[in-house]
Amino acid sequence: MRTQGSERGRHDAQLIGLDAARFLAAMLVMTFHLGAYAWQAPLSTAGRAFDAAAAYPDLFAWTWFGWIGVELFFVISGFVIAYSAEHATARTFLRSRLLRLVPAVWICATLTVLVSLAIGRMGSVRHVLRAYLDCALFVPVEPWLDGVYWTLGVEIAFYGLVFALLGFGRFRSIGPVCAVVGGASTFFWCATLAVPNLAALAANRVAELTLLRHGCFFALGVFLWLSLVKGLTAGRLCVIALCAVGALVEIGDAAASFLVQMGRSEGPLLPRVVFAGCVLMIVASVLGNAWLRARLGQTGCTLARRLGLMTYPLYLLHNVNGAALIHRLVSAGVPPYAALAAACCAMLLLSFAVMRGAEPVVRARLSTGLDRIGLDRPLRAEGRPVPGL
């Protein structure tokens, strides 16, 4: 039986595996967008920025499934948000989410809109500026300045659920509530196997914002947290298994959708295996967190932390900006594969600069503004380290 002190000590420790998993997920998404999607989906935001600059057929087998990183983000978000919100109030949770989400979006969207206006292939100036304003205000529907921003509305929908539980003083009910959310999502996906026409509903934005499509992933993350931190029970294991079924069915649908856009035909086995392997890696890393921290030392833990913090700006920056950079480099005579490698490295460096330089400045200003409107800093006792937030 775990004592309260041992649980709290484990709860406060940086979870190295989650930082690493977030970075891996971002790298999967970047290699997918730049190595497979941009040159085969010309109507996408990445495709318009790329403008048929090159093709990477030799990389397709290694990159086409990288969109699975988004589903991994949702699982990690379920785990991390439950982990971080347990001892929070509704006010401190709201403040932490604003300080985490807003600065990176304002910075990265500004960089993206400047690139979009400069290259002139992303629609009219009015369209681009409208999309930028919507992005800065977190409007959860199209038009998108960059296709990657669709996930923010889904994340915020889950945050809203947690915020409501905190506001009503019912955070202890997060397990039953997420079991319902995950169960409804899984039931929907299983129903699509019997009635294929139902799958068309999953592409509806309402289905995304109500967590009907992705609720199984968030619930899976929450129940992994409950099982690994609070203790595994038969009921929690059943919910994990249920949500895993829904997740695997959804992954099959997503695979089919992306392959149609790229004019390809592949089976859904590989993305399902990659997803399952990454989830198992997260579980193993949480269970072995003390061992990882001891082996990596302070330097390794700091590096993992920075990689985790880089993930959010990397996700927001890589798509349109990376594709536009590849187009520019190839047009200047750089070999296509060298241009791809250079663009990936540039996005990593830019993300690091945003994380270490620009983001803290904007966050400090925003923090001051929140103080002035009464959403002030939590008491010292309420705060504690959170992995990769």
C-alpha cells in the first residue's frame, strides 16, 4: 500500500518519459507533414506553402503514419492535465492553461502570418488576416491560418471539462466522467464498424469539439494516470481496454482519410502498432521514472524538460513555415532531401528560440495582465512542478 508521502513525492517529480513522448509525437507529426503530406496534398495549408517544390517517395514508408503523433498528444494531455489539476482550483487551473496556451499561439501565429503573406500562396490578404485574428482569439472553427491549429479547439474542450469539475468541486469524479466520455467515443467508433456511413459524422467539427471523435484518447490518458499514480483496479483496467479499442478504430479511420488525400493505399496496421508501442513506452517510463532520473542526472533531466517545452512551439511552427522554407531552398538550388533536413533543423532551432526567448517574455506580460484583472498567482502551496506543460 502506497503511503501519502510516497505518492506525493512521485507526483511532484518530473516525468521524463512524458517530456520525451511529447517531443517524439511532435517529431512524428513534423516528418509526416514535411516528408509525406505537403507534396501529396496540394490543397492543404502545408501543400499550398510547399507548392509542389519536390517529392519524397523514398521516405513515404517511414513518414506517412506520423499523424499518429496528434493522437498521442491527446493521450498525453489526458494524463498530464489530470496529473496537474488534482490539487488545483478552477482559478489556478484556468490561469495555468492561459499562460501555457496563449503566448506560444500569439508568437507562432504571428511568425506564420508573416510567412504566409510573404509567400502569397495562402489565399487573399483578407483571408490570411482573418485566419490570423481567429487564431489569436482561439476561434475553434475554420478558416485555419495553419492546418495544425484544429487541435487547439479539441484540447480546450477537454480543458473545459476539467475546469467544470474543478469549479463544482468534483475533481474526484474525473474517473467516472471520463469513463462516460471515453465510453461514448468508443461506442461511436464501434458503431461505425456496423454502420460505415456513421464515420462521416466524425469529420464534423461538432463531433470533434464534443470529444465524440477523440474522447477515447483523453480518457485513456486519464485512466493511465489513475492506474499508474493511484493504483490499478479491475474497473480502471476495463476502461483502459475499452478506450484502447475506440482509439484503434479511430486510427483506422484517420489512416484511411489521410491516405485518400495523398492518393495512396496502405493498411492501418502500422499506425496502430506505432501508437500502441508509444503508449506502452509512456507506461514503462512512468513506472521507471525514478530509474530514468537517476541514470540521466540533472543535465539529462534538464534536456528532457526543454525538449518537452519545445514541443508546443514546434507543433505550431513546423507545417506552413517548414513547407515554405523547403520551397525557398529548392528554388535556390538546394537538393530536395537536403532542403527537407535543413527545414526540420530550422524548425527545431526556431522552436527552441521561441521556448527560451520569446515565450517567457510574453508569458510574463500576460501574467501581469491576469494579475490586474484578478486572476492572480496561486499561493506557493498550490503550485508544483508539472511535466512538460
